[in-house]
Amino acid sequence: MEFAKGHGTGNDFVIVPDLDDALPLKDAQVALLCDRRFGIGGDGLLRVAPAEDPGAEWFMDYRNADGSIAEMCGNGVRVFARYLLEHGLAEGPEVPVATRAGIKTVTVDGDELRVDMGAAVFGTVSQASVEGFTWPGQVVSMGNPHLVCHLGDDAELEALELFHQPRYDAALFPDGVNVEFVVGAAPHVRMRVHERGVGETASCGTGACAVGAVALRHAGLDTGVCRVDVPGGTLTIEVTDETLYMTGPAVIVAEGSFRL
């Protein structure tokens, strides 16, 4: 089986081209491919398959590292578009990508890619707990669920133990939730994230979108630009009256074959 490996600000993915839609992967196979000791290793898997939506040629079949299905992945869609461009499957500068959260249009901007992520949808408030400490959080949907919790200072952010899933309201998030912990204020914040089905990752694109939207709202702004620093780099979030744009790098680092 052919594969590629790519990342966006350290959020890494196994990419499997399935241009004829002939290689549906079972959960256990995805988990093996994403295993960092017994497989290739990645925070998730991107299967390149034909799109059923007439607005895009290719569908991003995104799976978490444990094999579970996710609606959307912001870093993943940039890496997916970079793969299409490098393999002559798309021309650019605009690349429409079909996802489970609808078509996302990726625009090439030099070494970085800009994605129209759609508007952030604000929900209720909830809370998350880590090692007995609890913080209030804002529920945000970016096509997938997020809980954005603001901490007091950098030391509190660095001290978090995110090896285990933070505790959250399972009734509110029956399918799990990505939990972001944030310090700072717009136009510049820092975050760490625990992704459902994965664990702590170096970056989360949809999480950065949720964090940027919340930071701007906390600053009393309906629109604006917010820089979001993640452990693996920096993403730029722009909120307009109609939508939200995320800009960041995407790199293909390796290609090869794998005996599944």
C-alpha cells in the first residue's frame, strides 16, 4: 500500500491515496498505520478518495489515530491539499476539498495555505477537569466539537498533564470533545489541546479556529485577526462577518509503501 506522511505545525498524518475508492480501511488498520512503534505513526489518517459532492473532486476521509471517524481536521485539510498539489491531483491556487463538514476551499499563499473553515458556532458553557482542577469553558463547533478553557498564566498552561483525557460533561459531548487550554488575549494567545481519539497533539487546526474566535469575542470583537501559538508552530485565524479563515504551513515529509 502506498502512503505519504505530512504535518501541519507538528500535527502529523498518514496519507493513503485511494483514487479508485477501492481501499476502505477498518478501524484496526487505521490504528496500526498511526501507531508510532508498529506502524508509520501519526495523529490521524487522511484517505484520498473520489468525492461524491460535485463541488470537489477529492474527499478527505479523515480518521483519528484510534481509527474513529471525525467530522473535520483543520491541519489535515491543509496537508491534504498540499498532497493533491504535489501529486498533480489539483492545480490551485484554490483547491476545494470535500469533508464530512462540507466543502472546504484551500488557497495557496506561498509556503502557507489558507482555508475557509466556515463560521464558528458558539454553544453553551461547560467545564473541563484535569487532575482535580476544574476550569470553565466555552463550547464551540467548527464542524467538530470543542471546549475552550481559559487559564490564568503561562505557568498554569505548562503544568497541565494532558496524557489522559480531561474530564468533561459526557451528556453534553456524547461523541467526545477536543479540549483546548488557552492563555493570553487577542490578538495573540497560546494553547495546548487534547484531541478526542488521539491525545495531546502539537497542534489542532479546528481547535485553533475555536480558540481564535473565542479570544476575539472575549476582546469584544465580532471580527478580527488572532495569532494562535501551538506547541508545533503558529496559526493565524481571521474572523469575518461571514466566515473564519485559518492560515498555516503544510509539509509532505516522506513517501513510501507499507505492508498492511
